[in-house]
Amino acid sequence: MRILGIDPGLQTTGFGVIDVDGHRLQYVASGTIKTTRVDLGNLPARIKILYDGLREVHQRYGPDSASLEITFVNVNPQATLLLGQARGACLTALVSCDLPVAEYTALQMKKAVVGHGRAAKSQVQEMVMRLLQLPGLPGPDAADALGLAITHAHAGAAMARIAEASPLQRRTSAMYRKGRTY
């Protein structure tokens, strides 16, 4: 199985591709899609770069599934909205390629790759390098994307078995009380 991991960002989106054979992980490719050459105020052009870039990655490497980082809420609501739009472009690109998409938080990825959810980016880079037997450290965005692919390689099979036994359903509504979901 070939897995594509995506670490979404409006300026830099990381991607990582790994092959999984049982418990064996093999590095295929990684890199970043940058939108910094476009004027920062031209959001539609930047979104298009992300969309087209991920479709090109899909076409080049032919993954069987994808894993995408779930956006966390920043202190700055404007930054959260912009990151959400970049994530939406990534998700749309993946779905338009008919890829099944799994979603993981940064905390879940760090816990799966490093062993604890509060790991620093440098720790994620180091563990990704070791797990995939890379000759050097991947960039921070590519390392996060590879970490998401590794997380899906480890958790995806278990989640699929659980789904077979009892269909998983997304929450369609929630009650909010003082900022908490119940």
C-alpha cells in the first residue's frame, strides 16, 4: 500500500509518500508545495497552487490512500481561517483524485511517531529519519507529512478492522456549552 501524508499550510504544504508492506515502511518521496511566489493577498491563486500541486503529486506517485493533518485552532482567528482554507484545498484535491482520506491531529501524529504528543519538530524529524532509514533529516514540513503517513500506516489497519466490526460514523451535530462540545 502506498500512503500520501499531507501537512497543510497556506505558505508551505508538506507532502510525504511511503510504501507499507506489513510492518515494513519504505520511503518513496517527500517535499513541499510553496505559495510564497504569489502575492500574499491573492488567496485564490495560492489555493490553486496547492490544489494543482497535490494533484500533480498524486499523478506522479499514485498513492492508494492519504492522511491529512487536522487543523488546530490558533489564538489568531484570521490565521486559523486561512489555514482552514489551505486544508480545504488539500482535502478537495485528495478527494477529487478518489483517494480515501484519514485525518489525524498533530498530537496523534507526534504520539505515534515520537511517543509523546508534545514532541518538538526536531524530534519528529529525527524519528522520521530513523523509521524510514533516511540519509539525512527531512525538512520540518516534509517530516510532519511523512509522520502523518507513518501514523496512518500504523493506525489505518486497526481503524479499518474496527470499522468492519462496527461502522464508524461522524458526528453530524453537537451541543455547545461554554465553548465545550458534548
